[in-house]
Amino acid sequence: MKKYLVIGNPIDHSLSPKLHNYWFKENNINAVYEKKQIEENDIEGIISEMRNGKIEGINVTVPFKKSVIPFLDKIEIPEVTQSVNTIYIQKNSITGSNKIVGRNTDILGFKFSLEQIKYSAKGKKIFILGAGGVTPSIIYALEEMKPSTIMLSNRTKEKAENLKKSFPQLEIVDWGDIKNFDMIINTTSLGLKENEKIPINYDQIGSGKFFYDVIYNPRKTNFLLEAEKRGHQIENGKMMFIYQAQAAFSLFTVAPDMSDGLLPSVNKKVLQLLEND
Ligand code: ATR
């Protein structure tokens, strides 16, 4: 039986096993997908398990999306993101040689989540909160959508300034300050715990804005609840999570002849599967 893993720390909260195991079953694939909490110095060993055929594919979550990179044979990601969330084996049926390849499906996940609700960021003023591991993938996806401005604010300003080196278009805003925007995106971990609040003045924000939170558990963070109360459009990170997983599944099932992998279903049943937690 083929084995797949999601690695991270912490990892308990991950819904990836639930989703991928469902899709494996749906596609009659004899495989199992598990989660594993690891430390930084476990990475090398785990990648070598891919080389010797014990593990077929890996998803990577916080805080290892960057630190896995040196152990891979090849990365196929936009350099600026420095973020790998999917590791798969690229098989070459002609030479018979295998390569361990890193990809970033968070970018696609974010993009598809907006397309699904028909939100166009073109010409819009975007305000990003946070400068953590997933933030560069979101900026990268947004830049392709040609917004008019991307502002970014992070508690530790230095991290925001660092991101500006990779994305010179960014306008850095002091933490706690609010500028006029059309769409605001929370990429911080604030809100994962129910009592956590982002220190912004919601009453200072005009009407008809779009609030997006990368967090999907809890389903509605304080950030989204405050926005909803004031009649703004809201969206959590659930569809981004599902679409990044769908793209990863597709890579996991790419055949040695390089034909496209399987695109598993994203439907009501899949959504319900993640609702129960
Ligand atoms: P990492 O920084 O290891 O990539 P992450 O979970 O991807 O971790 O990112 C955490 C993000 O949430 C950061 O933007 C972090 O801000 P700092 O750079 O200032 O640490 C933000 N964050 C976490 N806890 C926060 C808090 N209590 N107040 C404000 N921002 C917070």
C-alpha cells in the first residue's frame, strides 16, 4: 500500500488526512495518508524515505515549508515564495530515474478560492495582515490578478520590510493602522484560538468590503464575525485549503508517462467531510 504524509508542528489540527483518504477511496487507489508531527532535524530522514520508496508523497505545513527546500532534488515554485507545500516523486519512464520535487499549490488554492466565488481582485486595493509562511504565496497569486495596490501590515515590521525586498510593489503599513481598502486578508495565526482578536478598529472601515481569513477552523474567526456584523462580504480559508489539496492530489497521481494526474471531486460531500470537525 502506498503511503502519504502531511508533516508539520503542530499537526493535530490538520484535515489533510481526512480529505486525501476520502479521495483515495473515491478513486480506488490503495493508499493511506497520515499526519506526522516532526522536528526540523527529522526532515532529511523523511525525504530519504521517499527515495527508498517507503513514502510516495508529502504535504508540508507550518513551519517547514521553507526548510524542506534544501533536501529536494528540484523545486518547481516561484522563487520569491520560498515555500513548498507538496513534495512528490517525478518518475521518468525513459531513464527510470526518480526525482524528489517540491511544488507550491497554496498559490493555486488561493486563486481558485476567489474564482469559485467570482471575486475579481483586478484594480482593487488589497490590504494584507501578516508576514508568515503563507503570505508570499498569497501576494504572488494576487500580483497575477493585477490589483491597483497591495498594502501589508505585520506586528514585526522587519518581516514586512523583508517581504518588500521580494515584492517591491508592497506598501508597508504600521501594525494597527488601517488604510482604505477593498479586500482585507488575514494571513496571521490570530484567530486560531477563539478569544484572539486582531487589533483593528472595525468601525473605522467603510461599508461593502471583502474580508478573507486564511484560517478555516474556527469557521468564523473574530475577524470574520466583526466583519459580518457590519455587513461586509466574508470568506474563510476552507476552499483555499481544499483546492491546494486537490492540486497536491493531482501531483501525487501523475503517471510515469507524465500524463495528467487525477483531479478529485470538490463537491457537497467533500465540504461536509470537513464540516464535522
Ligand atoms: P511563521 O512566522 O513561522 O511563518 P506563521 O504562523 O506562518 O509562522 O505566521 C505567523 C503570523 O502571525 C506572523 O505574521 C505573526 O506576526 P509576527 O511576524 O509579528 O510574529 C502573526 N502573529 C502571530 N501571533 C500574533 C499576535 N499575537 N499578534 C500579532 N501578530 C501575530
